[in-house]
Amino acid sequence: MMKDIHVIVGAGRWSQDGLRYRRHRLAEFLASRCDTERVIWLCPAPHRETDHKVGAGQRIEQWTVTDLLPQKAFRFSRYLPLFHQRRLKQLVHRLQIYQGRFHLYLWYTFPGFPSLSHLLRWERVVYDRSDLWAAPISGRLSLARRMRRRVIAQSEHRIVTRADLIFCTSDDLHHVTDQELPVAKQSRVRTFENGVDYAMFEAAGKPTKNARTVLGYIGGMKPKLDFALLDAVACRKPDWTILLVGPDSTHGDPNFKQLLARPNVTWVDAVPADQVPHYMQQVTIGLMPYKASPYNHAVFPLKLFEFLASGKAAVGIHLPSTKKYEREGSYLCLDQSDPELLIRECERLTRIANDPVYIQQRKAVAKVKDWPTIFGTMLHHVKLD
């Protein structure tokens, strides 16, 4: 039986910000399979790096493509073939010796290096589309952002039209993708929402007993989050604690700084992935406080099923992709940044936070969203469609 070689185009170096995204889990799932020969993590990097092994068991080969210059303003080179063609051809040259002896699969998880899809005869080209990459993460559009948006959109369009299969993480992304394709090609698009390492969160142990109500957000501190809303809640409810866990990627956001100045706000920087369930158990209510923006409209947050697998009720804000999972006592999605409304709903959920019936209901919703099940179904489509 011919084995598989998977090349995964990632948005950054494997451990760039200490967070594990869907693409990391996909790479490790593929690397763990007995029918996989190699997994190559192809990614941009601001500085030249030596290629090395990454991931669980060091089974994934990281192959970096150096940006034109290290400053953030020059990241546009990731989307224009002129600036990375030579490096990609080096990779293709190494892969050509495997052609005919192995199945070669190309997985895009962000819209960079579009020309790679045409440089080799791939068994399948797959786009695992998790974000609306061309939309500004903060909702603002300066002139520079408009130019960057256009470059990314053009690169993404090339990948969308070339891909044999496109997996979208939300119904909104699926709809956007359909609009970019002729009707005859829309059958290649499928929705697979984000999942959860269910066993890791479900087995995390008993919740920490807190005298205070703890509202928790766990993930990257990014401009897409509504820190002003959290600050208003912290101001109105000094007897509550707001727990934030994750690395700071706010670039000096004054709202984030003001929030951290509150005495009832605790921020913990990046923690190892295996410590996330521990912090989940310290939370009374899980929060996903997003701003209203086109980018967030298409997002399906990684943390939803992690909160539920931990037995925690959760509240999302401006996350229409999650509305289908609303359940009394488990999950609520709000469509307005109203601190008084958020407080009332959290007070209501706090009263049933530890109810065994609701805890089991939350876990039951998450259990069917286990990552191996999701990725196994995706791979089934890749190999048979």
C-alpha cells in the first residue's frame, strides 16, 4: 500500500505564539497515522531558520520560508509568488523523488504561497479555511489595511479556485466560499466546525471551589476581543473575578491595559496546552467576548467545545456561527456588547453552574465534537471524493 506525504501550509512557525490552533491538531493527527510517511509544516518566518522537527514526538518537519524583511509591514511577500518561488522550488525538488511512490497531499490552512499548488502534481489540494483572512481582525480598515486585504484576497482566490476540496469551519465561511465559486464547483465545499480534545478536558478533575464568580476567557489576547466590554463588567461587578489566560497580542491596546488595571482582573500569560484544562476548572462561566466585525462573523471559536467538555456553561458575543449550539443552561450567544445584559445572563447561569444535569448536558454536546472524529471524516473525503 502506498503511504501518504502531507504538506501543510501553516500561518506561522509551529510554536510562534504558544497557542495550538486547528492546523496544529490536524498536522499531529496526520502524523500519528500508520499510513503517513511524512508531514511537512511549511510556514513563513520573519528570520532565516534551520529546518527542524516539531510537534508531538518530533514527527513533523518544519520548513520555513523567510519573509522579504522581518518587519510586519513586509509580510505581504507571503502572498506574492515573486518573493518565495525559489524557496518553494527547493521543497518541490525534494518532493519530486517521492512522486509515483507516495500519495502527495497539499493542505492550505492559510492563504499564503498560492503558487505551490501548481508546482507539483498533487494527489489532492485541500484548503482548510478557518478564518476570513482578508478581513481586518479589529474591524477597522485603514489605507494600508485595504491594500493588504486586496493582496490576501487575490492569493486566497487562487487557492479557492485551485483546491479540490475546501473545508470551512463555519456556515458563514461556507456561504462566502460558495459565492467565490461557480455553481458547478460548490459541491467541493463542506463545513467542519472546530472540535475539542474531549478526553483531556473531560478528565481534568473536579472544578476549583471559588467563593467568587469567575468569568474566564482562555486564548490569545487579540484585537478581535472586546476588552472595553470586559472592563465595563469588571467595573460594575467588583465582587466577580475576570480570569484571562493567554499571550498578549494586543500591540499595546489601551482597553486591554485599562482592563488589567482592575483589581478583580487576573491575567496569566501563555500556558502549556496540557495546563489549559486546569484553568478551565477555575472558571464559573466561560466567555468568548468578540467584537462585531466581518472577521468575527465568520469565526467558530476553538474554546466553545472546550468549555462544554469541561462541564462549564459559556457565553459568546457576536459569534453567529455558534447560535445553533445554544442550549438552556449550557450556551448562550449574545448579539450586542451590552455589559448589563451580559451580567444578567452570567448571574442566571451562575445559579445552575454546578447542576449535575446541566454539566452532563454540556459534556454530551462536546463529546460528539472530538478532533479525531472530525479529522477522520475530513480525510475520508480527501481520499475518496
